Amino acid sequence: MRRDIPPLAEVRRTTEKKRDAWWTVLLVDPLATPLVRWTAMWTRITPNQITWAALFLGLGAAACFATGSWGWLLAGAALYHLSFILDCMDGKLARLTGTGTVFGAWLDYVFDRVRVLVCAIALMGGQYSRTGDVVFLWLALAVVFLDMLRYVDALQIFKIRHGMRKQIKARARAARRADDERRVSFMEDLLRDNPEADFDQEDRTAADDGPEPAHYDAGTEGETAADAAVLPGARPAGPVIDLHQEFKSRFPWYGRFRNLLLRHRIRTHLVSGIEFQMAVFIIAPAVGAVAPVTIGAAALLLVFELAIIYKLLLSTRDFTRTLESFDAAGAEAAAVAPAPGVPSAPRETTTAA
């Protein structure tokens, strides 16, 4: 039975993330999004069923990897890519049909980690059985460790950034009680909603008669909620916070590079957990160079993780300066406000001679 599903362009707008890994944007979404639309239109398949199917394909890839020969490695790489396409489809289908659940999100996350664990053991174990080289055993441990490190680090950074946002909003409200309608906007949200706009270059002093705080960029892997949506061509109504101000001052090219990638929905974390998995389980088996590709991908992942940690360090300094600017604004407002019960002084007026 055919269901009424919007056109493909609307499905893309609804289901695709506004910022995603380049592998997903370029090699997965062009196939996954039309498949999601067709699935929603003609079947009753649920997101959880797709999650299970992705796991079974991942286990099939692991079985191919375990044989160790190049032909089976190639088959395993193809199955792993198909498994990842299904892994992207379950979330899209949930967003399109409104059938997502909290348990489904947990299932998707856990099955992703299970797939990486099983495939790493199978791939490196198969290579060890074929060559007897103990380096593959160490690589299996390294792949599992780095996958865990990436997702634990992403979760903790998200929590820290979320906490900083909450504190900034609370301090902003306290400093601007007389002007509550002017909400704090966050730079990354503005760029996510309108990547064509270059808010970094706009003069925002007219929108804020208080002290200009340091600025904030909240982008972490998996964060999608926007605190302030701005239509194309519109200017934010209040202060724009960007906690990557110090980072961008040290690397002036970063803002332009980030905006360029955002216009194509690609996040700046070019080697994240997704690209690492694809390198290890697709590229390495396909080219028959498991050890060199895995080592290279691991090194790149660590470089990008260290860069994120460095950005976090600098953003905490911007965070401190932002709070101090709101404190200063609040203290200035309190100093000029009349004491309770004391009438304010009459405003002096002048007349032309």
C-alpha cells in the first residue's frame, strides 16, 4: 500500500543532517536518501528492523574478512559499505516517518560498536592467520581502542560544550533582564541554518549596545539542535557567541575553510570515527594493504582528535572571557540603576539658542 511521502527534495531537507562526515555526504546520502523515500512509501519496514539488517550485513562482512584472501576481503568491504548505508537509513527513516524511539537510538549506537569490534577482530585475525605477523593483533587492539576513544571523546566534548552554552545563556539573562527579548545566538547554529551567510564578517555592533562578548562555536559530532534560526539574509537580533574566536585568530584560514565545507554539509572534522572505519574496513581490504592503510588512518584520526582537544582548550578561554563580559555588563547596569524607592534623576535636556 502506497503512503503519501513528500518529493525527494523535501525528503533530503528533512532527513539529511545539516552537517555530516564527508564520506556520508558524498558516498552514502546520494543512495541512502532515495532508498529511504522508497522504503517509507512502499513498505512497512521500521527503523529498528533496518538497524538489525545493518548488523547482520556487518557480521557477514566480518565472516568474509576472517578468510584472509583478497577476494573475500573485497566482498567484505562491499558488505561493510552496504551495512553502513543501512546504518544511515535507519535514522533517516525515523526522522521521515516520526517512528524513532529512544530504544532505537540506543540499539543503533550499540550495534555500531559491536560491528566495529567484530570486524576488527575478524579482519586482523584473518590477516594474522594468513601471515603469522603479530602486528595484526596489535592493530586489532588499536582499532577497537581508537573507535572507543573517538566516541567517548565526542560524547564528553558535547557535554562540556552543552554545559558552557547553558552557563552563557544563564549569565546573559542575568545581565540583560531589561532586554529579555534579545536572545543570545550561537555562531555555529547560524552557520548551520544558513551556511551561505558569512556572519563572521558582519558588523554586529548595531545589534548589541552592550559589551561585545567573546564568540562561541558549539559544533560537536552529533549535535543538531539549533538555538537560534536565522533566515537567509537576516541578521541575528542579539549578541552572537563564538567560543572559537581565539582558535580562529591563530588560524585565520579556518573560518573560510569551515564555511566552505558547511555549504556542502561537510563538517571540518575530516577524519572522524566514520572515515576511520571506512579506511580500515573498506579501503584497506579493497586495495589489499590492511596494515599500512590502518596505521595511516589511525595516525590521521589521532591528529584530528588532538586538534579538537586543542580547540576545546582555546574555547574554554573564550568561555571564561564571555562570562566575564556578561558580569561586567551586569555590574555596569547595577551601578547606573536607581536604588529601590529612590526616583531617578530627571533627564537633562537642551534647547537650541
